[in-house]
Amino acid sequence: MRPLSTSQAIAPAFGRTRLLLYRPFQWSSHLKLTLVAVATSGLLLNFRYTLPGALAIELPPIPAAFQHASGFVILAVIAALLAIDLVILFFYFMARLRFALFHSLVEGSRSLGPEMKIYEREAGRFFRAKIAVWLGIAGLAAAVVVVAAIVVLTVANLRTPEGKYDTGVFLVLFFPALGFLAFVVILSLLAQIVVNDFMLPHIALEGASPGEAWRAVRTRMRADREAFFSYFLFRVLILIMVAPVLAGLGFVLLWPVFWILGASATGYAALFDEASGLLGGIRIGASILFAVLAVAAGVAGSAVLGGPLVVFLRAHALYFYGSRFAPLGKRLYPKEAEAGAPVGA
């Protein structure tokens, strides 16, 4: 088959999304897949919900003498290292889930547990590639901060003879700094798209290292620059256009839920105001309960509203790149592959 353009890959991507999520429709599998989709993509909608200040949990202060003890320093270092380990484990788990979702989309399977075991080694390689990208993005973000600090200090120190801020100096420095910020944001988005949409199939299906996957993707991008540019543009524009709509729908649909939770939390705050002992424990338990319910409502709303969009984008990436990558194309078009028709390149 010929390589699909960005627009040509939309129809089969819609078909694959409909087949996976709605044929037949089951709430359990639908929520499972959409939740994994939004969690692995980071597309969790921001729903405003604040618990009353009276339900805040106040921990007793740490004694000053203990803070200066050598044991406290050791415990603080251990806690920091443990927190870092937990964050790393969380993102590694997200990488495993991303591979499970990849397998589900390719094979049309709705299970995720067995798929996580299939790509255990490949997920580790993908995770290392993601770490390299995150470090690069962090370095660029640090460069943005440095540039912003230079602009602020220069504008603050260079003034006119009258002692006023020099508007000309500000404009000369502001627009290049703004352009550099836009460059960093665009480069970060492109890096994420390349790793998640194009490098992942090479790592999953060929067992390629991150370097080998990048070289293979770069070769295909150089051979078909126009198609890949349109793909990048499509991905960025669809998120810019659709994300505000989803956020608005989420606010309208979930506002009654958050209002009920907020009113209930306010009632408990008034009922157990300044309580101690058993009642204080109930107050803390209520605080944790309403916080968990608020997070659960927000995550569920993100899965229901944003999940189908993310699944479609993942399917669209598979069909677009699968028409250029034979091992993936043969999985997506098994009948054509069995008939001996060329699928991908």
C-alpha cells in the first residue's frame, strides 16, 4: 500500500477507535482504556475544586532540636531519595501501560494486564528514551529561565538619562526572548510526538534501542518531509482546538458533582470545627475522603471526555506511521499481508 497522508489516516483511525471503545460498548473496558490513554498521555483536564480551608490537616511542628540532629538529616535524605524512586517507578509504570495500550490498538484487544508483560524489556528501553527527552526539555527550560533573568536584569539596570526604564531596550530583548521560548515549546512538543508516535513502534516490534529507533525515524522523516510536517501540524492544531472544548464540557458536566462535594465538605468543616480526639480523627478522615472523591471525579471526567480523543490520536499515529513501517503495517492490515501485498516500507 502507498503511504497514507495525515488526512487519509483519519478514517481508519476512527474505525479502530470505534471498534476498540464502542463495538460492543462496555463501561468497564471503556473506562479502563480511556483512563490508561489519558494517564499515559498526560491529558488530565484541569477541573477547579477546592476543599474548605477548615478541613486542612494540620500536622504538629517538628521540634527544632530534632531538625538539627544528624539523624534528621539522614532521614530527610532517605525520604528525598525514596520520593525520587517513587516518581521514577510511576513513570516507568506509565511506560508499561503505554505499551499495553499500543498492543490493544494494534491487535484490537481490550485487556491490558497480559500486554504489560509482553513488552517488559521494550518498555525499559522506551523509558530510557523518555528520560533522555525529559532531561533535554529540562535543559531547555533552564535556558529559558536564564534568558528571562538576563532580560529582566538588563531592563532593570539600563535606564534612560531621566532614570526611567528604556522601552527600546525592552523591545529589543523581549521579542528574541519570546521567540526563543516559542522555539523551546515547539521543539519539546515535536520531541514528545517523535518518541511516542514513531520511535515506540520500532522499540516494540523490532526490539530496537532508542538510538536505532531514532535513526530509523529520522530516515523516514527526511524521505517524506511534507507528510511528516502536516502530521506535526495536525497534532498540534487538534489539541489547541479540542482541548478548550473538552475543558468547557468538563466544567459544565462536573460542576454539579464538585458543588455537592464542596457543600458536603463545608458542612463537615462547620460540624467538626476545632474538634479534637475522636471527632478530630473524623474531621481528618472527611478531609481525605472528599479529596479522594474530588480527584476521582476529575480523573473519571478526563477519561470519559478526553479518553476517546487520545485513543483516536494513538490510532491515527499507528496508521500514519504503519503505512511507512512494514512490521507495524502488517499488524494493522493482516489480510493484505497474508495476500502478499506490500504494506509499509
